Amino acid sequence: MAKRGKKYRAAAQKVDRDKTYNLEDACELLKDTSVTKFDGTVDIAVGLGVDPRHADQNIRGATSLPHGLGKSVRIVVFAKGEKASEANDAGVEFVGAEDLTKKIQDGWLEFDHVIATPDMMGQVGRLGKVLGPRGLMPNPKLGTVTFEVGKAINELKAGRAQYKVDKAGIVHTSVGKVSFSADKLADNIRTVMEALLRAKPASAKGTYLKRMTVAATMGPGIKVDTTAFKI
């Protein structure tokens, strides 16, 4: 295990590893334990009582955050005709069809999100080996396969948390920046937690929200009390 730097060790000493903090206190402490000179990203990890091997428990989705993510995003759109014009009007990095496929096949990957109209998914499917491993494939559950192109672009630009449970039953997602106030971070986290509660599968047994931690980029994890979110 790699040794931690002095800044990290000093920050970690401020966190009681045996304590579970309420959300507001955790957000305040997180800001005080950020160790980067730049404006770090705030991430949460939520352990869920699900078995991702079952299709109905393989939770995935996205939710718009009330205070955004605090960063600009680069978006490309697969669309033709009127929907291509709608995407251009909304302002994105690139809009196209076969030409966009070729551009990506040639190695261009300077974008953060891909939106596609449903009729373009055959075209997008050719890029599965490129976009899939990078988590960039459009998906109806994420709202990125849609004819409502302008709405999807605006939501991504405003800031959305995308979440997907991993093999261990844990959801990791970003919820803002360290520069956000503790109240804004707490609002964004509540929004994500509410989305996860809505996504609870009927077949999930036992405790659904098992544990949660919040941390800034390269900062120590802070345990958060999940009882306030339980249904």
C-alpha cells in the first residue's frame, strides 16, 4: 500500500474513522479535508443491498442536480435533419451521423457525453468497442437515447449525476465541487439518494441503503449516516 503524503495524513486526522456523520456535518468536514490545490471533485460511494447479477437489480440511471456539477461538459450528438439542427442550436462539440462515426473511428474522443436519437443507434452500435469501455455509449436509462435532443443537452450542461451499481453493489458518482457550499453539496447528495431510493428493485431483500461515504479528490473518505434517507 502506497504511503500517503503529509497533507493527506493531516486531513485524515480530522476525520473520526469510527464515527458516522450526518450529511451536513460530513459536507462541512469534506471541505476542510480537501488536500488539492485545484478545485477538487466531490464523490459519493453508496453501498446498496442488491445483487447486480440479477438484471432487475442492476441499477443504472441519471438525475439532474439542483446545483449542477460545477464543470463544463463536451457533448456530441448523433442525429439527422431537424434533430441535428436542434442539437446545433443547443450548442455541442459536434453533430453528425456517418461522418461522426468515422471521426470517432479515426481516434477522436474529445467529448464527455454522447447523445443519439433512437433511429441513429444502428450507427452508434458500430462504435461499441470504442465507446462502451469508456462509459460513453448512449443509453435510454441515462436519457441519452432520445428524440428530445435539446432537453437532453441542456440537462447534461446543467449537470447530472450518472450512477451505475458495480459488481460489489456499490454506486460511485460525482455530486459537485469542493468550492460549493456545504448546503449545495448536501442538496445535490439528497437528490442522488432520492433517485437511488426510487430505483429500489422490488426483489431487493434486507437493508437497501447499507453505507455511504463522501470524499473530495484525493481526500479521506467520510462516513455518512444513511438513516435519514431510508424508506
